[in-house]
Amino acid sequence: MPDINDLDATDFLPDDPRLDAEWAALTAFREMLGIALKGKESPTYAQAFHVAQYVLPDVFGGGSLLAHAAEPEDVRMYREKAEARSRLTGNPVTALQVVNNEIAEYEALLGAEPSKQLLEKPLNKLRRIRFKLTQVAYSENQIILKDAFQASHLPIPSYMVDSYRDYRISATRGLRIRILHPDKPEQATGADLIYEQYWCEKAVARLTAIQYKLWNGDTLYFSEVKNLEDQLARLKQTFCEGGLCTSSDQSKRRDAYRLPYCAAFLRPTDKLQDQNSQLVSTGIHVPVCVVNRLSGGKDEVKKIERKRLRGESLSQGIFGELFNYNMCGSRWLTFKELGRFYEVHGVIRERDTISIHAQEFDAPARDDFPARTDRRRKGRRSK
């Protein structure tokens, strides 16, 4: 694969399908990590990129168009400084060399006049940038996914034979990630995320499915997005008509106060202008049934508009929090029901999108990964 620095600027066009596919998938990875972390920390795009790079290297490897865009802005600035200085001098200069030279200058100034304390602030900032430049990608990955382990011996039902990776996201919880994608990344028309939460003690699970599509921030025209109608129809047939949105008598009693059991959502995501754009996603989550109802009739131009979705959609942060508190997403299904669901419907089979299948489950603490110490008095029951 070519190095990101060897690619010409003309390779990054605003409508580059490879860039669109990467951005949709990166947004899905970041949301997956946000759900898994339960709000304990907000994953950065850099962290999401390194996780994506590790589990999906043929998309986010050396040929990735978002490799530099995923870096913090101050790091990118010094990379640009180094490129400009290389052109000026005719000799290759690295970002680390530029930072080290500036650090040396500030240290010399402080050495000559230690009382000038205002110089310490930019010096400390430069040291932080140097740390970011010298970090190994794996260490970024570890900030989110603590360590890889095999959970095959745990009672996690597995309905697919595709390869997967298991990670520990807390002392007592694990995350299994499977990836399905087209043979060529640029053929992807978006991304899917299927996120499952397991309650192993009760042998039940619940899930949500999210389809990521890029829009202009205000309107999504069906005619401008390849296969959108077919993909929405598959989501409706698989998750809505598959019975995940209906409630059982038991779920009605247990979940008397919550949103409907909508399991499938469309997630319109603001499009990147180019590979150097600031990575900011402000998309919303719209239930598939709402999309179908508000997208126009037979003779109308099929589209959905942000102004018509107010009150019938959820922002990213609210969606993750509500899903984790069992306030949205599917009802609880027994492992047997979930197995039958996958047997009948399967995961989205047609690989015209990058599909991320995440299963969050109980993973007993190990000696080298201790649970958080409980400081409450002995005998006091935990909630």
C-alpha cells in the first residue's frame, strides 16, 4: 500500500468514495467505543482510528485517507511545518525534528533566565506534542481496549463463523468485534453497526442496528445515495418485521417506562469536505419506521430533512446513554430467541457496506486485571 505522504492532493476529491467509506466506518467505530465505555470517557477520533486500523487494516492501513486527519490538530500542524521546511531547505525534515528544535530553543531561554515563567507554558505544550508524535499506535489502542484475550470459553453465543477479536473494556466486561466489508473498500456505500449487550447471568441479550449514510447536514436525498432504499428495506425486514420491535408481556412489565423497542436506526452523518477536514460528526439517529414515514410518498422526491426530524430522532450522546440504560434498542431476547433470529435473518449479508458486529458480554476479572476496589463497608449490598 502507498504511504499517505506519497499520495498526491488530487487523489483526495470531496466525492471520493473511498474517503466517504472510511469516514462512515470511522464514525461507527467511535460510536461503538462510546457505547462500550458507558460514558466513562469520550473516545477521540484518533483512538477510534487506531482501533479501526488494528481490526480493519486493509481499510485503515497505510493507504488510509484519514490517517493524518485522525491525528490531533497540533500534531498535524507540526507535520505541515516539517513538510514546508523540507521544501524550503531541500532536505527532509521530520515533525519530531521541528518540535525538538523548538523545545531546545525554549529550554535554552529558560536556562539563561529561569524567572521567565511564562515561557514554561509553550514549552510544556511542545513536550506534549512530542509525546504524541512518539507514541506507538498500539498504546493509543490500549487507552480504549485494555487488552486482547480469548473469550471462547465463556458462555457467549456465537452465531457466525467469521473471525473476530475479543477485548476487555472493563474489569468485568468484554467486547467481541467482527468485521464484514466489501473486497474493495471504495465499493462500500456506508457502514453498519450491530451492537449487542449480553446479560450472561440471565442468558438474555438486546441489540441495536445502525446504518450510517453521509448527507449535507440538512437533507438526505435517496437518489444520491446508492442502495439506500434497498438497505433500509433490509433493515425493516430483518429487525422490525423480524419481531425485535414488539414487546412481550414480560418486557411490558419490566420496561414500563422507556422508548419503543425500535432496534434499527438510520444515522445520517455530515460529510467530510476533504481528508484534512476537522473530524467532527454531528449526525442523528432516526428509527427506520420514522424514515419510511417522513421520506415522501410515491410521487414525491424521496428524502429526509433535519427540520422534520426534530422530536423523532436522537443525538449521538443521548442515543448511547439511552441504549446503555435500556431506554432504547430492542427488548431483551433469550439466547435461544436471538439464535433463531440470526438463523432466519442473519446479519446484513450483502457486503456493500462495512459492517461492524460488536458483542458486549460479562468477562470475569483476572488476577492481572483486578476489579475496582469496593470501599463500601462489608455487608452493605451493592445496587
